[in-house]
Amino acid sequence: MSFFDTLMSPPFLATLLAAVAAFATVISLVVPLISRDRGAERMKTMALERNAMRAQRSVETAPKERVSLRGEKPKGFMQKIVDQFDLRRQFDTDELRNQLKTAGLRGQGPLYTYIFFRLAAPPILFLLALFYLFAMNVTSHPAFVKLLMAAAAAGLGYYLPNIFVKNLANKRKQAISQAFPDALDMLLICVQSGMSVEAGFQKVSKEILAQSVELAEELSLTTAELSYLQDRRQAYENLGLRTDLPGVKAVCMALIQAERYGTPVGSALRTMAKENRDIRMSEAEKKAAALPPKLTVPMIVFFLPVLFVIIIAPMIVNYILGAN
């Protein structure tokens, strides 16, 4: 019996299917047990943010007391290198801080890490490229061309941390945008039932936690800012700045105008909730409309050959049997 016949034999196929089913069962049972509770970790981080805002409020009300709000700076060699070369003066900007907040990276630690890798990634990739091109000798190009390729890798390393942060921010924005219409509907229900905006944000942050940890984190932080910041407008503007989503910014602007001019908050939330639902529906319709062109190539490559085999194979078999 050949190797192909052994692979296609019914006992081997039955054993293979049983092994795959057993492996899938073990994975489905073990993965939920070893997975971490991301929601609890994120809400713990938000509790630390609230404590920092409470300390800041204490400083404003009692200026004679000295309270450190920034906490300890990140330890390790990254901070030493960044401080030694004075890299914060070159890289630390408001745009970078806002980008890190949009990606969910807060505090001094991510900032030092980002600046360090902007400095360290180019030489690391340059040395790795040199080792790959010269030591392993995978290409037959001249040495000058290999040096240019290594220099291109170093240039890529300079922008690699920025690309990583942008991709992380885009994923986080997508997760927030998908859950925001539902959160807005719940906030509207809370406000119409007589709850304040702060209590509504706090209630919605707890209810939306199972659907979107990122949005629950932002709403919890906004609740803390509404409680401790003197200007409520700043809390709404910070929410729109951190999420960097047009729908969230529009809702924040509506809440600011409602508090400034005394218009009912429920009416503004009802209008914005309808608009956000329409936006989500239109995005779903765009994805559905783009699906048939994407399925054309898989249909031609995978489905049509099999269909032809199913249609033509019986005719060929009958012809061969008839000829014999």
C-alpha cells in the first residue's frame, strides 16, 4: 500500500478527524481558563487615574500642601538613555501624547518606551540586516547594495514605533466606534430616567464593559474628570480628543452646547444616538456591498474547479466503463 493510499484510507481519516476534534475540545476548554480578565485590569487603571485627579483637586483646594501627581518616573535603562541624550525635548509633543492616549497608552512609561525605541530601533535593525545579508549570505548582490538594503532597514526602524502606535490606535478606535451607538442609547435611557450625566456615564461604563473594554475605560475616565475638573467642558473635550472619532466628538460638542445654553440633554442625546446608529448601519451596508467583488476570485479559484469535477467526473467514469 502506497503512502497516498494510507492517507486516504477510512481508518486513517477517522483517526485524524477524531484527533482534530479532541484538540479543538481541549482548546475550547483550556483557553477560557487561562485567559486574563482584561476588563478588571483596565478598570483598575481607571481607578488609579481617578485617584490622580482626586489628588490634583486636593492640590487646587489646598495649594500649601505638596502632592506629587506624576508619581514615580519609569525606572530602568530606557529612562537613563532618554534623559542622557535629552530626547524628550525632540520627541515629546502634545501630538505624540494625544496619539499615545488614543492608543490607550497613558503615563510616563509608554512615553519613555516610545522615545527609546525611536532611537534604538534603527541601529538594531541595521545590525540585524547586516548579519542577515553578510553573515548568512542569502543574496548575491554586491556589498554596496547590501549596505543600502541595511540602511533602508534602519530607516524603516525609525518609523516602526510610530507605525505600531498608529495601528494600535486604529484598532482601539474601531472597537470604540462599534460599541459607541449602544452606549449612547444606554446613556439616553439613563438621562431620561432622571440620572445625571455623571451617573449616566458611570452606569454605562459598567454595562458596556462586557462589549467593549476600551469604551468602558474612556467613559470611566470621563466620569472621573466630570467629578474633579472645574470646567466640565474640558472633560467632554478630553473624551473627544482621546477617542479621535467624529461621532464621539459630535456627542461631546452637543453635551457642551446643552450645558452652555440650557437645552435638554435628552433631546441632544436622542438626535446623536440616531445619527450614530445610521452611521453604523451605513458602514455595515458598505461592507456588505463590497463583499461580492471580494468573493469573485475565491469563487473562481476554489469553487468552480470543484464544480466542474463534480459535473464532468461521472461522465468520464461512465465513458471509461462503457469503453471497457
